[in-house]
Amino acid sequence: MSVPDLAPPPPSSPTPPAADSAEKLEFRRRMLLLKRAKDGINWFYWVALVSVITTIIFVTGGTPNFFLSLGVNQLVVGYTVAVGNGTQVGPLMHWVAGAIELLFAGVFVIFGYRGSRSYRSWIVAGIMLYALDGLIFAYLGVWLGVIVHAFVMYNLVRGLRAMDSLKRMGPPGPPREPATIEPA
């Protein structure tokens, strides 16, 4: 196996402009799809991060904007506050709720990690779980949460479609060999 020559072709051997522009076009399309896929799958990490931030705000005694977080967090907080309300275990229930919420955030980190490794089934499962979480907001009537979920799902699906397009394109072709002039 020989090492490819990285030097530009000699000026006397012109590269066909059509082939060169087709390669550049395919490269640009591939890079655009790759960026779109990566950006889309990274939304799983954003969901987890915002969930962790709202969990920290809740556990430390603040009132977070839960519409930015997971709908299941609202259910966990509502249940633990109702159970611990007016009892000595109230502060402890805040920490229990925080731990449960961190577990849910961890699930979305796993979806992001597996999705970034191009595991399509994990991405689809994550989108479906996030859609179910959005239904919690719809049931509770928190329409801003539904809008946020719809926006995130749009970006997740967009990333998945870009990943599918990349797979349909197949692996990139071999690098183009520089043109050589045959001796006469």
C-alpha cells in the first residue's frame, strides 16, 4: 500500500472542474448533515441540563420554572410536597424528589450518549419518552411546557433525519488521487 501524494497536482494536468465541484458539493452536504445530526442529538443533553438546574433550584428552596424542565418532575415534586407537607420529613422529601429527578435527567444523558454513537433506536426511544413527558404538560394545562417540548422534539427529529440521510449517502468515497501525466 502506498502513501498518497499530498502535494497538489502539477499545473500541466488540469483537474476536471465538474468532478471537483461535485466532490466539494458532496463534502459540504455531508458536513451540513453531520452538523445537523449532532446538533439535534445534543438536545438530549440540553433537556438533562435544564432538568438538573431546575432540580437544584427546587432542592435549595427556590421555585423553578418547571415548564423548561421535564413534566415528570412536576409530578414528582407535587407528590413529594403533598406527602411531606406539614410533617417533619418535608425537607427530606425535597431531597428525595431531587434524587428522583436526577435519575430522570440521567436517562436523557444516556439517550444523548447512545444517540451520538448513531444508535437510531435509542434516539427514537428518547423522542418517544420525551413526547410522553410532553403529554404530562398537556394534561396539566401547562401550554408553555407543551410548546417547549414541541420545539425540542422538532430539533430531535431533525437531527434523526439528518443522521438517516448520512447513512443513506454511505461512507465517503476514497480520496481523489492527483492526476499524473503519463510519459509519451
